[in-house]
Amino acid sequence: MSSHFVTKLKQASFYAAILIVIGLSGCVTVQSDIDPRFNVHNLHSYQLEYTGNTNASAFNNPLNARRLRDAVEANLASRGLHAAAEGETPDCIVSVSTGSRQVMENEPVSPRIGFGLGWGGRGYRSSVMWDNDVYAYNEHRIAIDLLDNKTRDPIWHASISENINSGSGATAEARIRKAVDQLFTKFP
């Protein structure tokens, strides 16, 4: 094979990998659950509890935490809920938490086979190798829980993979607002 062909093949592989990453970055999954016995439409006021990043407080960005609270409060207001006034007993508690963890995943054991030709017709080469790769990555999450104020029983839960501590300013605000808006698409 010519070096030009190999270079073009490497470039094509690189661009294909970028397209796959871009395509997958748009795939955001919101996980949610609700207690069907509870009528959310009877709720009118809330008290917000923000627990922050429960396992890495030294890495928190307090400005992004405030952006997260503001986005949650805006979504609650758009659904007819208001923050309980001082001295007022809220109908529910809204708990907002963030966290991260390191995840280790094993790629299944798979064969990798290689073939080659020697120079000047001096022979053929081949190899077989068994490979088991381990990948580590950080998983970040935002979770919102709606709890009955009297019993603290869970009413609604939603979570999304998003790191609120990366980025700053308007970029972080837009990303956080988008993630919270996606969470509230599952609000009953």
C-alpha cells in the first residue's frame, strides 16, 4: 500500500470517529419515575433543597450551582409552582443534587487479526491477538426529586447525565438550562 493511501485511510477514519461522537453527543437520556398514586396538580408551593455535588465539593463551581437552581425554579414556575413564602408550609420539597463517579468498563475479549506482505515478494505475514481493553470515564449526573412535604415520600424523580462544573459564563448557563429543560419534559 502506498503511504498516500494509508494517510487518506487514517484521515477518513478520524473524520468518521468525529461524526460518531457528534451524533452520540445529541443523544441525551432522561430517566424518570413517578408515584401514580399522587396527583401533582394539587401542589402549588415548594421548598428547594440543593445538596450540590455530594462527592466532590472541592470541585464545585458555586456560580454553576446557582445557575442550576435558577433553571429549576424557572421550570417549576412555568408549571404553576411557586417558592413557599417565609412562614408558609410548602406543599412539597424539591431536592436538586449533582454528583459524579468514575466508571470502569471492560470491552469484551475479541480477536484482532493482522495480515501483511513482505517486501519484494519475500513472504506473507499474519498474526492473531486476543484483546481485552478496560476503559475508565467520569459519569456526571443531575437529579431532581419531588417529595411530599408531610411524609417526605417520593413523588417524582428525574435524572440526566450532565456535568454542571465544566464550563463557565453564558456557555455553562445555556448548557445547564438545556439539561434542566430536558429533565422537566418528564414532569407529570
